[in-house]
Amino acid sequence: MAQAPDVKRSRRRRIIFIAAQAIFLYAFWLGLSGRTRPLELVMGLFAVALVVTMTSHVAESHHPEGSALPGTHPEQFRPFRLLMYFPWLLLQIVKANLEVAYLVLHPGHLNPVLVEFRTTLHSEASQVLLAHSITLTPGTITIDVHDGRYLVHAITPESAESLFQGHMQQRVQQIFGLDPEPPTEFTITRDPHEVHV
């Protein structure tokens, strides 16, 4: 029995997502480890396969009927955009590391805040990518994500402002075929009792 075109497209996108994830993880592992012996290469491949298998359910969120909320543009994963995103993210990590190093040397400038905002991303994969990208960037940590609302700890209000500008979210939106737009319902507080997530 022939499969419906939507099912075929969904399966093809899922395979592309998993393949892109595996290639990136293996290249990342090679770059960090510098291992080139055959046994080590095989062990690295095995580790990547294990991680991809354990996280493959994330790709399920790209089903054409389940990837977006009613009335919104459905998300469509674009592997090439993802490959372009990683160098940009690496640059942000380096810049944030320099800012954190400055704060370590000048602790008087530390002024931690809690940032709350709502994303316009809809699929599990896109929201997880944004959450991990925020956490990978020194100075900000994603504390919680629930129904599209993010709670982030930032070590300075300036770090919080960078989230408000939404450059990271907009780049993640491009990876998933959405029009770039900043986050909404943005609030900054120092009182944990004022958060809604």
C-alpha cells in the first residue's frame, strides 16, 4: 500500500534531521577529542549513534500536522540553515566567555536577573535548540521551558537585553522555516516569586 505524500515528506525530514544531528555530533566529537585511531573512531561513532538513538524522538515533532499551533506557519527543518547556525553560535559563545571573564575580574558589575519571555517557536525540536543555545552561551542559563514560555537566569541585565533583541531566536526560526521575529511577553525581575513559568 502506497504511503501518503505527507507521511513520506515527514519521514524524509525526520531522516534528514537525524542525519544532520549525527554528522554534527561526530564532527564536534572529532574536533574536541583529536582522536584518529580506528578503535577510537569506532567508539566515537558508537557514542554518537547512542545519543542520536536516545534523542531521535525530537525529530517526531516535525510532523506536518503536529509541528505548529493552529493558525500558525508550520515549521520545516532546513539542515543547511542549521550548519550556518553553528559557527554563529560558536562566535556568540566566545564573545560571552570574554564578557564573563571581565565580570570575574570586576565582580562589582554582577547584577543577576531572571528573564521571562514567550517564544514563537512551536515544535519541541526548535524550542529545545533555543533552550540549549541559551545555556551554552556563558552568562545565561535556561531554567525552565513550559508551553513556549522560557525562564532564563542572566548574570547581568545586559545579558537579558540580548535575549530581548531576539537574535538567537530569529536564527533558530530561520532553521525551522519561520519568519524571524523577536520574543514576546518579555519581563525582567530579581524576585523569583514574580515569575510565571
